[in-house]
Amino acid sequence: MTDQQWEILKGTIKGEIFEPLPIGFIIDSPWLPNWYGVKILDYFSSDELWLKANLKAINDFPDVMFLPGFWSEFGMCTEPSGFGARGTFPPDEFPFAHKVINSADDIDNLPSPDPRTDGLLPFMLNRLKLAQPKIEATGHKIRFAVARGPLNVASYLMGSTEFLTMMMMQPDKVESLMKKITAYIKDWLHLQMETFPSIDGIFLLDDIIGFMGQEEFRTFGLPYFKELFDANVSVKFLHNDAPCRESAPLLPEMGVNLFNMGFDVTLNELKELTQGKVALVGNIPPRDVLASGTPEDVTRVTRELVSSLKDKTKVIMSCGGGMPPGVKTENIAAFVRAVRSPR
């Protein structure tokens, strides 16, 4: 993100009014490689192609804030790799991590990873170091420390169903697991911030929040997210595009000041649920409209969203979730035009 974009983002969080409304999209490996014209595995294994794909996005759409911006990642295998999770990387499909926890007893023997040396994290960090001069030559800077959230990582390590079941059956084991994962993620976030002084934001992604009731989240999620977001940065960004009505009222208590949600809840409703304390990034349907619709569909739905807003402060126009696979250049252009000319 450029200095100007960063100031707009911080201003939006503070409630400043911008006309036209700011635009931002979360972009990463599900969309960027194929949009750029390369296989997902090529994108992961070539620093040059990774950088070129990200540069094309910012050059083709200079008025769009791409979040987090130059995201160095290996899909869902990223954080679990530190715990020794085997990753499977098909040539042009999404990678996935294999379980390492098969019983509650395995939690006690789970290692405490060092993000400086373990798993894929050193490769991610070094990719950013090597690319930093070229990124900054474009007027952009590395702004966010990024990680999947602790609930999400736990679900990769042992399976979502098994993890949610263990909350009910063996809560003490789950708390032990959450403490270990949170300590690891905290180290990883702080390592990124130490490496790149330009970082002034934390970005956590965790969809498992949406599969928990509020009582369960207060016990097994809230304390750990509060700990992770308790940092001296301006932007505290959370992505959860699973159902969020139960957790949304707790976002301010979590420390979140920027939130990307699923499209099943309106921005107007979320403003009420969060008491207007959280800036919102959304919220047109990502797959059925932004990816599968025509430019005319995108224009119509985007204009309907803008006109529906009761309060246009603390809003970044986007889709509900990250940029999905298959979104074409012309649909992004239609979205931008619709926001710029909402009538």
C-alpha cells in the first residue's frame, strides 16, 4: 500500500468521510496466480512470478487498496508447517495441510515452533526481504504482519470437526492447544514487525469463529485474539467470512478496528452489532456476483450496496470475503466504476 492509501485506510477507521468511498480487496493465492496467467504452484515456487503478479494487480488498479498487499504465503499450509504438518501442493489447485494431532494426547507433545527457522515461515519472510527494494520502488510498503488465527490453525492441525468436538469433551486440552498456538502466532507477528519497521497493522484470518456460539468463543477464542491484537499498531484487521452475528458484538473487545465479513450479513446490520466502533470491508457476493456475474451484474449490485448504506463512514467497498478465484479484470473495473459513479 502507498502512503496515501495507508492514510485513507487509517482515516476510514477513525470515521473520516471520503468521497468516493474507498475500495479494497483481500488478494492472495486463490485469485492472483490464475488471474496473472500462471499455475498456483508456479506462483508459490517462483519469487519472480509472485512479485510480478502482485505488481500487475497494483498497476492495473492503482485506485484499489489491495490487502494486506504483497502477501507472502503458501496458502493454508503456511502456519501449520511450523508444527510439522505435511503440505500437499497440486500443480494448479489449492494446497492443504495434513493433520498432526490424532488424539488429545498428541497436544502435550506438540512442539513450540520458532518462526525464524521452522516450516515455511523463513521462506515467506525471506521472499519479502528480497522483494522489499522493488516493492518500495513502486511507492508501496509492507504494512501488515499477517497470520491465520489460532482457531483456524488448530482446525488444520487436528480437523475442524475434531477440534470443535474437543471443545465440548475436553476443554482443558483445547485451552492447552490454544495457548501453544497463540504463543507461536504472536512470535510470528512480532518477527514480521521487527523485520519490517514499515509494518503498522496486524491482519488475522480465522473462519472457525463463525462455527462457534458466543459462549464458546468467549472461552476458547476471545482471550487469545485479544492477546494477539494487543500490539502498538494502527490497524487491527480481522477476516471471518463464516457466519459472524454471534461474534460481531465482541469485535471491539477483541481489539479489532477493521473487519472483513461474509456477504450473508449486511453492512448496516454489522454497524449496529459493532455499535459503529469497527470499520467494515465488504460486501457484495464474491462468487455469484464478482466472479460469476457479468460487468453489468457487478455494476448493479455494487450500486445497490452503496445506495443501501445508512451511514457511509467506516466503510471500505469490497466483496464479502477475499477475492475469489475466477474474477476477471473487467468485473473489477466495473466494481471500481460503480463505486466512483454510484448513480
